[in-house]
Amino acid sequence: MKPIFLSADLYAEAIYSIRISEGLIFKLNADEKISNFPPGYIHPFIYALIYLICFKNKDLFILFTYLFNTLIMVFAIFIIKKFYEKFFNEKSNFPIFFLIFSFPFFINFYLTLNFPLYTFLFYLCLYFIDNNKKFFLIYPLLVLTRPEGIIVGISYFFRVFTLKNIRRSIIPLLFVLLLSTLPFLLNYILTGFLVTLAFRTQSLFFNYELNLAVLRGIKTFLKHLIGFLIGFPLLNIKVSDYLSTFIYPPFFLSFVAIYILKEKKLCISYFFSIFMFILFISSFSIFSGIHFSRHIAFLYPILILFLYRGLKLLKLKLLVFIYHLFIIFQFLILIFNMRTIINITQKIRDIALKAAEFIPQEKEVLLYSDPYFFFYNMEKLKIRLISPSFNLDTSREVKNFIDKESNKRLLLKFIERSFPEAEFYFISHKDPLREVIKEIFSDTLYVSDNFVLLKKRFSIK
């Protein structure tokens, strides 16, 4: 059985890394504009090096990526333990035990290329927050791996103000502020937007009218919050298309709240406020659930520590023991359920390879946003991703395209004008253009499940 990546984002980020190894920096094709889909500017170069080390063999590349991410996870857990000891005087290994068996934390090391390095750098930066020399060496790498790294910059400001050491820290504070703008400045220079194309186009506000976007976001946030407070197995509701409350341990946030209310320390309240803020912001993504776990999981080590201390405050050793058992039980169930994701991914890979057999060598193929097809056929075919998450031109051309028929047609005409040599279109299962695109590509060559390969017959006027 050949190795596979476990998520679409992994395939997408891997494509950018492969292109970098070929000399194309943040471009999917040589004749296209820069696309900053990966939410960071450091990790694609690291994985490009791994790809070259693997002699450009994709199977080896996938295996080495998993090995590298596992190694980074070990380093991350080590520095998290040191962080516990240094700032919370926590000597027990139980929080680390909870963390290792925390599914959202564990699995995200294998769902994206940026999360492992980001999490490691995040806690390394926090660990050295009281050492300016080391902090300022690590912080630029952190914010250029994921822009959420500015949370550590905010933490630096928080520490300076709480220590009332502002006057002697003016220059370091200005330096932190300057470094915090790096990812946004790079985004603007490359694309004209302060945020990445993916962040912009996956926002509810990009896809829906203002009132509807606000209502959907608040509704999702409340579902997340209730799920966190109660958790599985007492509550199992669908938060979004990508997540159910099965992922939350029982009374997770409730035990955290017990600890926060008992201790009443400013730094504890600060970290919890950061968590709530990110939880709220991530609820306004059309992929909330996927993005929730990924964008929150790097804060799990802090929440897990608060959970453990909340449990200890109850002074019920039997409860702590039972909670340990349940954490392991839930983890094993979720790992077992990963078989479904593996089977689906293997099937999509097979479909992508089969569909490509119907296309002559070096022909131009359009995809909306299917990185599986691109990854497995990028050497044989000229493939263009037209989603605003990947393509700067379409991102500028069309807004609110998914739910508006008029904008779908606007994008359709833009496609015909911009890609006259494209003879084929591969429809993936969640392509928002799957109906209107048939006005250009009307001949069906291959169908499997919800995937369709179309060929151009004529052009619209």
C-alpha cells in the first residue's frame, strides 16, 4: 500500500514545497502570479529540502514528512514540559500524559505541514520570553511560520506591562511590533492583501452577506462553546460539516473554568482570553471545525494544564483516574475512526490517477481546488487551480461567488477569457461551479462518485 497524506491542505502545501524545489517560489505554474495559499513563509522551504533529500520520490517524501513531523512533535512536547515547569511550577507528568492523548493536538501534527513547526516555535518563544536575545532570534521565524504567532508578541507586551517595566522596554516593544507586521507586510507586497488568499476567501464574510455571516459565525461559536463545556459522551452534536462535539473530552472547559475562578491570576485569565478570542474568530470560517481544531490546537497544552489543575482542585483521586481512562478510550476511538479518512483519501487518489489517463500528456486542465489531482499529476499535465484560495487573479476578480449565481457566471466568463488553452475540467465533490462550468466543458469523459472529468466542446458568447 502506497503512503498518502491525510488532508487536502497537506497535499496543497506539499505542492508548493515541490514547486519551490523546482525553483518556483510560491507559484503553482511558471506563468502564473504568486499565490500565498500556505499560511506561512518558512515551512514550505523546509519541506522542499525534504523532497530533494527524498530524490523527488513522492512516496518517500510522504513517509519522510511523517517522520519529520513526529520528530518535531517530540521536541514540542519536551519544550512544553519545560514551559510548564518554568512558568507554572508544574512537576507532574500527568498534564503531558493528557496532552499526548489529546486528539486535536496529536492529529494536527499529521494534517498540515505548518502546525508542527509552528507549535514547537510557539512554546520555544514563550519559554524564552524573558530572554530578549533568544526571544528575538525565534520570534521572526514564528510569525513567518503562521501569522497567529503574533499572540506571543502580544504576550511579550502583556509581560512588560504587568512587570511595570515599560520605560526600559521601549525599544524591545517597538521591535516586537515591527516583527509582528512581517507576515502581513509580505502578504501585501506579494498579493495586495494583508492576509493570505486562503484566509480571505474562507471567511464567512467573503462568502455570505454581512447579516448572514454574523449569524452563522455566532451560532457556530456557541456550538463550540457548549461542546467544550459539556463534551462527549453527554453531548454529541454537529458543530459544522467538519466537526462534532465527539472530539471534546467530558466537561473539558468546565474543569478549566474551575481552575481559573479558583486561582484568579492575571496570566491565567490572559491565556484563557486568548483562547476564547481565537475560538470566536475561527467560528467565522466556512471550514469551521477543520480550522477550529487547527487554529486552537496549539493552545491545547495550556488548556490541558488548566484542565488537570481543575481536576486536582476537586480532590477526588478516583475522578482523576477515571478521566485518564476516558481520555485514552476517546483517543483510541478517534484514531480508529481515522480509517474512514484514510479510505476516502485513498479513493480520491485512485480517482485522480484514473481520470488523468483520459487526458493527453501536457494538456491544460482546470481544477477548482482539488490538490489531490494536482499532486499526483503535476508532472504529466499542466494543471491550474482557479479557486480564489489559490489564484490571485480569480481572488481579485470575484467576491461572494459561492452563493451568488450572478458571480458564478462572472467567474465563468473570466475562466474562458483567462484560460483559452484549457481543454479539460476536473470537477471535485465540493466544486461550487459544478453546474455552470458545463456551459464551457460539456463533454463527459469520466465519472466516479462525485468526481467528473469534462472536456471543452464550445465557448460561451
